Amino acid sequence: MSAAPRHVLLISLHTSPLEQPGSGDAGGMNVYVRHLAEALVDAGHTVDMATLDRGPGAPAVAGVRSARIREGLRLLTVSLPGAAGASKEDLPGFTAAFADVLRAEADRPDTVHAHYWLSGAAGRELADRWGVPLVLTLHTTALGKNLRTRTGEGLEPASRAEAEAELIARAEATVVNTPTEALQMIELYDADPARLTVISPGVDLSAFSPDAAPGEARRAGSPPPGSPGRPLRILFAGRLQALKGPHVLVDALARIRETDPGLPVELDVVGVGTRGFTAALRERVRELGLEDVVRFGPALPAPQLAARMRQADVVAVPSSSETFGLVALEAQACGTPVLATDVDGLRTAVLDGLTGRLVPDRDPGSWARAFVELAGDPAALEGMGRAAARRAEGHSWDRTALATAVVYARVRARAGVRDGSGRRLNTLER
């Protein structure tokens, strides 16, 4: 099917695609939206990205600031009264006004592609009023997260799950990352399989690669982990929150000290989180006497993060739930094996035994044993790193954008005609 150049609006209401991943609400979704937009423009489309300004200095009047990122790509930053400093929990009350401002001031696109349920709520309004198709990518869902929620992580509200169900039923197409996510949509939300499309995310292969930058310390050629004076180097990169599981790694290191005191281990924690969780995590490190082997650092831009990944022996992703886990793919592109929880999209992101290993649960003892086993088999670590780099080569953002553009063309061909008045005239079979 033809994917002729189109004008696309990508909505990322609650977090700007330009924000640094690993800080605030920014994470894999920010990476996804920014790189999808760039790759769509490379393919000849024009793209607007829209987000809500929640900064403390955000204007108190409704409006849109347009910033040109490059030819064919703009960021539309919407300001609304009361949005400055608004929490994520407050945002459902802003979606309608967000849509009103965009409709009045933005160019009418050929397709609206909403990312996350809050963006979907605004995107639905815009698609109906403009008479264009709505494509949805939720990235995470309330019911999916609640399936995996553990003590201290909190349940997502029923109102979010209800909104997601309505959006999935309404959207002309819903893009998911993995077959596992597609199955969840069908089982949890009664999604129509004919309107689900599986498209795996990409990775920025120009930044994330096994090739060290000039002057960068190289892991290759150094003594294997467990050698005298050579610790197993573990990297965690992401937001510091219970769902992502950095505390699991801290407790795992304490277990290793008890059960395998001869194995030196170091953990780098890269990212920021809420003040309360971060303080509790640091206090846990102090309680366990691990200040000498656990280091904290800020979220890093892609080139610096890639360098840290190349220097690590293993990148750990102990999340309780992930629709995919982009950091796992980025690590593999750097030639670094990944140790991840055996759950959801991580089962697709990591090829167990080939590009890393999946840990059956989030018990610190299970993670400690997995780290010890990896450290005890340097040849396997090296082989998994080579396989990881080869595997990541097939996951470019250009590939993701091409598949997504085909979805845009398909929904436009099938969606029928609307009159732009808010009255839906969609003839898509439902």
C-alpha cells in the first residue's frame, strides 16, 4: 500500500519529546516520539509534535508556541491557564482545552497519532473535529500495569482504564510494540485484532553502537569480571521509581556480598526520580553498606549513555512491567548483554540466552544468582554481546517509521469521510 507523504500530528501531551529521558516523566516514550518524528520527516512527511507546557514559568494564557526543529519538523508547545506546575494526576482536566487550542492554532493534519492515554483523550477530540483518522499508541496501559503491580508501586485508577478502553474502541488503528502487548489489548480491553498493528520500536544506531568513541575506555581486552581487581560492572538507566526496580539491584548486590564475597560487583544508577523514592534508595544503599560500590548519576544524553553502556558488562532492567523496554534495545546495540525481568515486552526485547537473560521474578536473590552466573562465564557474556549487537542492527527507526506510515495510509484509505464538525461519519468497519 502506498505511504505517500503526509502531514502528521504526533501528540505527547504530558511530556515533551525533547526532554531528557530518565528525568521527570521522560522515558522511552520521549525517545520513541522524537525518533519516529525524525524518521518520518526523513521519509518525506511533515510532522508537528504537540505537548503541554507544565513548567513553573509556563504562560498563564492559552496559546501555542511553535519551534522549528528542522525542515519539516516542529514542536508545538501549548500553554493553558493553570497548567504551570500541574502534576501528571491533574492532566485529565486539561485535555479538552489542549485540543481546543490546537484546533484553533495548528495546521490540520492528515492523521493524528496520539501517544499515551492523555494524548489520546485530546487526539480523539481533534480527530473528530478535523475529520481525520486517529492512530493510538498507548505505550503503557492501566490494566497491563496493574497485572504486575507490587507493594509500593500503586494501582492505576479505574478512570484511566475506562478511558483507554474507549480510545481503543474509537481509534482507527492502535500500534503496539510486541505480540504480547497485542494479546493484552485483546484480553484486557476487548480490542479488535483487525485494528491492532505490531511495530517494534527502533534504536538510534548512530549513537548506540559497539564502536567506542575516540579516547573512550574499552571493555574489550580487559580482564574478565571476577579477575583480581576486576568487578562485574552493572548499569541501570531509567527513572528512579519502584516500577523500574533499581531497589531490586541494590538488594541483589547485598546478597552477592553475603553469598559470593569473592566476587566484586559495581552498580551505576543513571537517572533521576521523585525526591521520596530517591532518598529512600540512597538510604537503603547506606543501610547495606554499599556506598563504595553503588554510584548515582544524572540522566545522560544518548552519546554519553551509549559510552556507559559499552563500558558495562551487563545492563539491568528489573522492571515489573514494560511494553518493550527501549533501554534494553539500546544496550544491545552497544554490544552489551541485558539482564531483564521475564515479563511483558521484555520477553521480546531480550532474546533469553542469546542477547541476555531473563530473570523469572524480581526477588533480589534471583537477580543475585543471575549476576553470579554471568560473571562466572565470561565467554558467554562476550558471545551474548556480539549477538546483541547483530540483533539490534535490524531495529532502525527508519524501519519503524516506514511501517507506521503504512498504517497512516491504510487508515486514511479505509476511514471514509467526515465533515469536520465533530459529527463522526467514519465508515470504517467496527
